[in-house]
Amino acid sequence: MGLNVYLHELPVEEIDTSLAQIRSLGIEAIKQPFYYREAFDWQTAARLVAAASAQQLSLIPLLDGDPGRQFAPPADPDQFAAWAGEFARRYGDSIQYYFIWDEPNLTSHWGGQPVNAHEYGALLSAAASAIRAADSDAVIIAAPLAPTEETGPQNLTETRYLQDLYEAGAANSFDVLAAKPYGFSTGPGDRQVDRTHLNFSRAIAMREVMEKFGDGHKALWAGNWGWNSLPDNWTGDPSIWGQVSAEEQAQWTVEALERARREWPWMGLMFLENWQPNTAPEDPRWGFSIAGRPVARAI
């Protein structure tokens, strides 16, 4: 199991404290987003990489678009690729795995424009080439695709988007694929696999697409997963990921890990969402936070 972290705006002492607490849980891998900007803060990135190494944590970067531009892809994929390649050049001695973008099958993570797997495929290909040139043992993970029932043009269900990505010829640009099998409102024993049903088992549907296109030898990772548990007195925005009790969150997380280990030999790292989100207090992503919660003690 891995864990999603959002540490880039924390003071140095809080970063070190959080990483030490995460390591004490037995977690060995963390996924941290880094956002493409022309004036990228290399100093903060270096500090995060060094802090993770000091705690013997494997930091796996999510190289993502610019939130200030609604995660719009650059007009020229080579611009993003140059940044990704420079990231690998600077930190390749400490890093082996690289996620390229996040949720490109949602318009909210593609600049507000209709999603386009061919465009993302071009960006992925350019970034992968640049990273591999700078880091010879790099492992490229395609963007974790968001679970959605929608069929376009704004948002596109992850299986259809993945099929479009294969048809765009992007298979050689990634070594690993990534899903987001959130549990939503049912437990890990919910085995229904259907486009219109959001549950933990949706990872199976993506696996079937991989095998259809002859990619069964590659692993599928869970870029984000888990159950959302907000307190009873919550007054912030409602969760769009379903809602469960703190006890269910803890129990189902453990049972999901056990199911994946037992039934899904093709599943690789599973990054639980999250340690603590870097977001407003009223944001329902706080319902995923495991810091100081029963789920942290259960894992």
C-alpha cells in the first residue's frame, strides 16, 4: 500500500513530522503531485525529495498540469516534456517511477475543454521520451483515470477513454496503467462490474481493456482509492464519493487490500487517498484523510 500526500505548501518541520508519522505506519511509498509551471519551484521539489529519502520513503511524483490554468495541457506537448525531463534529470537518482498527469478523462482536469485521449497520448509520449532520456531506468505510469459513468464529450468513462488511448497508439509510452477504484458507498465485496456502477471493482473493467489490447503483462496501479468518512457534524460541501462511517472506512480499507492481494495478481501499488489534503476546511476530501483516524490504526 502507498499513500497520497500533499506536502508542497507545508513548513519544513511539518513535512518532516508528517513523513515520520507515515513511515511509522509501515508505508514505504508516497505519491506527491508536482504542477507544471514556467517558473517551477525546484527548491521546494528538492526539499520534498530529500525529506522523503531521509525517512526511507519512496517518493513517486505525479507530474501534473497547472491548477492556475484549470490543468489545461500546453499547446505544445514538448513544453511539458521538457519540464518532465528536467525533473527526471535532477531527481532520477532518487526516483524511479513517474505518473504523467491526472484524470485527463475529466474536463475539469483538461482545461475545461472536451477530453481527448489522442491529445493526452501525444503529451504522454513526449513526456515519456524526455524522462527516459534523462533516467534510463524510469518507469512511466499513465495518468490515473477518474471513475465516471459519463460518455463525453466533457467527461468520459475510464474504460472508453483507455480504449481510445490504445487506439491512439500510446501503449509504448507507458509501463504501468492506473485506475481510481474508490469504494463509494459499498464495501470491497461489491463485485458488480458495470459502467453505471461506481465501486471498488471498477479496476477489473480497466484490466479487461488492457488484456483486450495485449497489455496483460503490465501492472495496473491504484492511483487513488479508499472510502470517504466525514464527521457527523460536517457542515462543508457534500462528498461526491459516497459516505461511510469511520468504522466502515477502516474495516473496508483492510478488506480491500486483502481482496486485491488475494484476487488481483495484476494489481501493483495502491495509493490510499490521503494523509491530509492541501485544501480548504470545507472540502470533502478531508473525509479521506487517515491522519489520526481509525483507518490509520487498522492498516
